[in-house]
Amino acid sequence: MINLDMGLDPQSNMSLGEKLGQISWSLVLLITLVACVGFAMLYSAANGNFDPWATRQIMRFGVGLVVMLVVALIDIRIWLKFSYFLYGIAFFLLIVVEVMGHVGMGAQRWIDLGFMQLQPSELMKVTLVMALARYFHGATLEDSGRITFLIPALVMIIAPVCLVLLQPNLGTSLMLLMVSGAIFWLVGVRLWKFALVIGSVLAAIPIIWRFMHDYQKNRVMTFLNPENDPLGHGYHIMQSKIALGSGGMFGKGFLMGSQSHLNFLPEKQTDFIFTMLAEEMGMVGALVFLAMYTLLLVYGYVIAMRCRHQYGRLVAMGLTVNLFLYMFINIAMVMGLIPVVGVPLPLISYGGSSALTVMTGFGLLLCVHVHRDVRMSRRGMSDF
């Protein structure tokens, strides 16, 4: 991606009212509509009750909405200035998790804050995008072609990925790698370098397999042949497929999903919530939901393309790719197209850290839109 930010009209001193006028309220409305689908599904998952999931999720969304708007109104050059600092905080929290993190479901991924369980790997999904965008802001194609220039960025990626793998959290570590790969591609890193990395990873699969945990190996084996252990490791994915198929064209109706309400479907409020939606709303309802999600991605892409500085474009595209990966991995996972890796569906799945991260990401996306014409030099701060 070429740096095009020279000689732009300054947009440096907008008032609060002007910034509020620049916010894409249609995007805010769309985010709210998608979140409302999630509230309805959590209400259904609790057999027609707001507790224990829907009420908490509504409160989290309310807080997240405020956070999103505050993030959107802060000058984007401040986010650029503190990108490395925020990345450092997220990295430090990953170390804290490794030393004294809360253990749940066989993994050590959370920090107990008393009022919520914070998952720092979710924060890393946003701060890594910001740090890489900061690093590549103002970089030329010649810079991106030099191996020595790419090494610090690779270290920024590999260090948190290793910590996330230790938790263990394979799904999030893969997402961090794929989002980083997308940013590398956007700044013009040559395809042969991607081919070299992918080839090296493929060649290392036997070694990676040797160091994988038993439950991770079981997930891969279950993905290849779920019918081999239908009451054990293959139970989740087989029940998910049954629920998806039983929804038919128009679904069984709201609150009428038998697989989910009779508790055949596991984790229906988190990872497998799309399965419940498809069972109750059918293929038509699922496609309408996917159309809403696709519209969110289109907003992200358009905001990135309209931004006139490198940092904003990379942040917007990185967060849009992040959102796409969330959606794609979760839905592919519950359909049995990829192994189960525990990735939530943004705005829909129950979860505090995920909701906070997603709303912060949308706030940054709106911030890029509000400050799309702000003038930034190659170093980023000389016009501030």
C-alpha cells in the first residue's frame, strides 16, 4: 500500500460537535441491530429468560457502546502515538496470565478482576493491529522489501503468539498470525516470502504435532472423522450438524429449537450460538444474519479505502480482517469445515473480553472514518 498522505487538507482541529457529525451513525445502528440478534439468541438459550446471559450481555453492550464512541472521538494521532504503549500493556498482561492467570476448562487464559474475567489475548487482537500499523506507517515499498526492516515486526508478532500458544489457545494464535499476514500483504511484502513462510510451516507440521496437547490432537482427529467417537470427542460437532440440518429452510421458530433447548447442543450461548440461530431461524434467517455481517465488513473496507493516511488504512483493514476471521472461523467451526478452536461470534456470543475487544475495534474503525482526512507526516506526529 503506497503512502498517499502528503499534501492533504488539514482536519486537525475539529470540535466535538464536528466529530459527532462525522461519525457513521448508520454503522452504529447496524452494530446495534446485530447485537440485538445476539441478545435474542441469548434470551432463547436460557429458555426464554434474560438471566443468566442476556441481561449481562445487554449491560456489557451498553458499556461497550460508550467505550466505542469515546474511542471514535479521540484524535487518531493520539492512538498512533500510543500504539506501541498499548501493545506493551497487552503483552505484559499475557505474561501475567502465564504467571498467575485463572485456569478454566483446562486452559490458563484469564485474569480475575473481581467483576469480570479479563482475557488479554483478546486485547492483543486489537493492539497488535495498532502496533503493526504504527510500524508500517510511512513505510515505502522499498522498506517493505527489506528483510531487516521486517524483522522487528516479526518479533512483535511471534512474541505474543508464543505466549498465547502456551495458554494454550490455538484459535487466537492463528488469528493473530493471519491478521498480521494480511497487514504484511497490504504494505507490499512480496508473495514469495509468504510462500516461504507457509512452506516452512507445512514442513514443520510433524514437529508441531509432537508438541501439541492431547486435546488439540483430538480436535484435529475429530475434525477428520467425527463419527469415530460420536459420544466422546465427536459429540459437539455431530450435535451441531444435526441442529443446523434440522432447522431446514425457515427454522423451527424462536424459542423452539429442540437440539438447543433439550441441551443436546453444547456451549450454545458461546461458541455454538450460530448453530442455535440456524436451527430456530433456518437457512433464510442465517443468510439474513450473514448479510448483516457482510455489510459490517463492507463498511470496514470502505472506511479503509476512504482514509487518506497509511496508519488509518492499515488499522481499518486490519480490524476488518480480524472481524472477518472471527466470523469465518466460528461459522466454519460449527459447520465442521475446520477443527473446533474456540473462537466466539462477535456481538452474538456471550463473553465480556470478546465484547469489549470488538466494541473497541469498532470504535477505532469509526475513529479512522472521523479522522480520515487528518494530515499526518511520515513520522506521524509532526503535524500534531
